[in-house]
Amino acid sequence: MEFTTFQKPTCIRPTSKLSLKADVFAKLLNELRSRDLPESMIESINQQVTLINAAGLDEKAFAKQLSKSQSLTLKKLEKELKIVPKNQYLTLGMSIGMAGLGIPLGVAFGISLGNSAFSAIGLPIGMAIGIAVGSAKDKKAASEGNQLDVVII
């Protein structure tokens, strides 16, 4: 089965942020064309591309549909085929490290030292741990061939 052609609308300024997002989506589709994907996945991607192409006349509708379709496509790729874009786990690990590990560590430092100013120390520690774990998972995905050569913005 062939992929549906993605058509970037002509109403978008070439230097706009939306144009950059459309270029990233086009690069994602080109990367997926080079992979051996199941028919059901190609059909799902084609459905999303058709929705984006249909919303192409209105810039606001195009932007909304592009974000929604890109997100749905990436979630389905990760869930069903374990394929992720570059830095997926790094970004996720950094966020979880800061929120889930850094804040509690900072609160513990602040309470144990008796000064709430030390509570901010936990954030960079959590971020560093999250980056280390996330980059290790990204390297593993790349070595297994499950990483796309696309950085999502």
C-alpha cells in the first residue's frame, strides 16, 4: 500500500513556525516510507494525512489538525511498533526526573537543612538523572532500529 501525499498549503508563510512544523511532518512521513510498516499502520497514517490535507485552506484549522494528527500517529507508532522519534525518551526522562524526583528531593533538602531556599537544589539533580536515563533509552532504541531520524518540535 502506498502513502498518501502530504500537501503543504500555499497560504502558509515559508518562514513561519507552522511551516517548520509542516516540514517536520513531511520529513516524518518520508522516514516512515523507508520502513516496512504493516498495512493497518499505513492505512491509519494515510487517514491522518487525508485529514490534514482537507484542513489545508484555513491556516488555523491546518495547524490544529497537523498537531493532532502528528501526535496520534506518533502515539500509535510507539504503542504498536515501539518506534519513536529522536530524543523522545530524553525529553520524557527530563520531565519526569524534574517533576517526580527533583521536587521531592528538593523538599527533602529544604526540610533537612531547615531552609526552604535549598528546595531548588533538587530540580537540577532530578533533571540530570532523567537525562541520563532518557538518553540511555534513546541509545537502546537507536541500536534496535526503533528510532526515527526525525526530531519533533
